[in-house]
Amino acid sequence: KAVVSTQSGHYGRGLSVTMKVLLVLALAVSVALGSNDGPRSGVETGENPDPEKTAGLPAGWRPCYYHDEETGKDEHMYPAEIKVDRNCRTHFCRSTGLITSSNNTRSCSSDPEEGTCMGTYGTKLKEGQPQNQTTIERNRKYSSPVCRICVCINGQVECEKRDCCTYADADGTTVMMFPGQYYSDGCNRCSCGSKGGHGACTRRGCPGRCSFRNWDGVYGYTDIGRKDIPML
């Protein structure tokens, strides 16, 4: 009897350990499933992020989630995306997944105050007005553009950085292109690489065009004889 009792006791203890392992696994699965409640990033939900809006964003970026009162649905924004709600409040998605919102309560029929924020080159921006900013980052080997998507919120210019390629259009305005996009710089056909910087362009002659550099230090092409272009 003692031997049988001992064997059955070992068997019982083994079954108890097995049950404990199964319970732990079940709890882990439950926690994992519970963690999927609520909005997650596009990769985790199987949703394909829009390449036009996500190319060039910093590593580790997160989408911003919000509840749309008009549709009654949970929606998302991508970093550097700007939305204005029905109360004319401006919302700006940060790469951290947080949304910066304006606190103004003006009606949509009224114009925002002039010159709430100070933009680049002394320009004054209205509340909620976006502006693209480009600076040139130089080191001993090369120069590359640093692009920021900005908006005026609560009297402050809020910006998010994106990798980009730049060129100046025929009027001298700096144009941003993001990784994966193709464009013409006014003479050549170009493609913007995965990390931005200088686009890969064809090298052909354009007899009817002149090369110039605008105030941002960005190169472009314009018609021969143009005199009204802001350039260095």
C-alpha cells in the first residue's frame, strides 16, 4: 500500500505541475490578447500605413489616435499630419503618438488673429496655419536638407522632422519630396532615396534654363531672364 500510495502521490504531483503550467500559459495568452485591445500601430493591426504620409518619419514613430465626434468612429493620424475639427481647433500629430491641440474656441466663420506665430524669414503665421521649414545640415563630407512640417498652435510653432529631398521650383520656393517619391527639379528627373538627402537625378543639359540657389540654399532651375526670384 505504501508503494502504491507513493506512486500515486508522484503522479498526482506531476499532474498538479502540468496544470500549473497550462494555467500560466493560458494567463499569458489572455494578457497578450488583452494587450491588443484599443488602437495599435499599423503593423500590429495588419493595416498598411500610407507610404506618402509615413516615408521619412523618424524610427519608432507612432500613429496618433482620436475619436471623431462627427463620424463617431476612432480614427488615426500620422506624425506631422494636421487636422482641423468642426470647432476649428487645430490638431497636430507628434511622432510620439501624442496630439498637440489648439485651445482656441473661435467660431469657424471668424478669421484667426493675424501674426500669432513667427515663422521663417520673419513671416507671421495665423493660428492653425501650416508651414514647411527647411534647413541645410552641413558637415565635412556633405550637405543634406533637414525638413520640418510645422503649424502654428497656441502662439507657438510646433514642428515634426521628416527625412526629405529638396529642390527649388521655378519661382524659388523650396519643395519637399519624401523617400520613394519621384520628381523633376526643373531640368532632371529625380528620385528621393530611403534616407532623403540629395535625390538621385539624371544629368542632362537644359539650354533654356538657368541653375540658381534660393534663400534656403537649395538649388533649382528657372527660365532664362527671370529677375524676381529670391536667390543667394
